[in-house]
Amino acid sequence: MDKVSFRKKQIDLVSTFMKSDKAQKEINNIYFQLFNDLDFQNAPSIGITLSMNDEIPTFPIINQCWEMGKEVYIPKTFADHSMTFVKYTKDTEIEESPFGVREPKNYENNLMDPPDLLIVPGLAFSKDRHNRLGFGAGYFDRYLAKYPTKTISLASSQQYYEEAQWPIYVLDKPVDKIILAKTDKDQQNV
């Protein structure tokens, strides 16, 4: 299946799942795993997006970072498909990008490229080679090609595949680690 068709199918699948009771259980499990991950614990600065509908909510992660004394950076995107990470605090003024993503309004100061750890969003992930299917604009793939850094992605059971179900291209950057929600079935097998 081509990326465009698979992406549309995956958006519908994730959207439906995120409205289910099972989704919140999985999200809580993902938070637990992330907060206990050594790469997360040891990173002084975290790059993360401000979540949108049907994504794993990132505000609990951001609040945990602040409680742990970490600096939080969020992406600011540009028309040439590049982006930079801008320090995010409770006082950061936010605006909506043309894609509907919430970003920092002012981005001339407090930049960090790259943060020590990036929590990379995506629609789907694969166990084989930690491939990631993004939202289609290529911002993170371009950024990681220019600024290699440690990466973690967070995946619900509906976002994780043993093998990529979409084509992988040379410019697609895999992530270092995928934190997968443990389902009730997984809990029984532990």
C-alpha cells in the first residue's frame, strides 16, 4: 500500500481507537514506561510537540519534565519544511501553524538544535528497524538528517506493526526506541 493510502487508513484507525476506553489505559502505561526510561530520565532537555486531537497527550509529559527540572523545547516549522526547537515555558505565547499545529509565536531566542532527546510523533511504527510513518510533511525526517540526536516514539497498540505496512524511503529516518503500550494481554504474559 502506498504511503498516502496507508496514512489515511491509519488516521481513521487511530482516531477511532483514541475515543475508546482502552486508549486511556494504554496512554497511562506509555507514560509510566517513558517516565521510567533511562534515556528520558538522563536527558537535561526534551524536544516534544504540543499534541493535537487523536494523539497521545503530551501535556502530562511536559509537566513531568518541568517537575524533573528538564528544559522543554517545542518545534517551530517553516515554509521550506525546516524546523527549529524553541524553549517552552508556561509563559510561551503559542500560535497555530497552517497545518493546525500549535507552535511558539516568537522563535528568535532560546533555541536548541537539537535537544538531548526528541520525542518524535508519528501515525505508525514498526518493530523491524524502528521505522516511523509521520504525518506527511517530512519535518522530522529532515531535522534528524541535519541534527542527529536520541529519539523515542510513543505508540499505542493501534500504531505498532511487526513489519512496516508502508513503503520506506531513503530519506525516512527511523527512531532509536519505540515505547509501546502494554495491553492487558501483554500484562498477562509478563
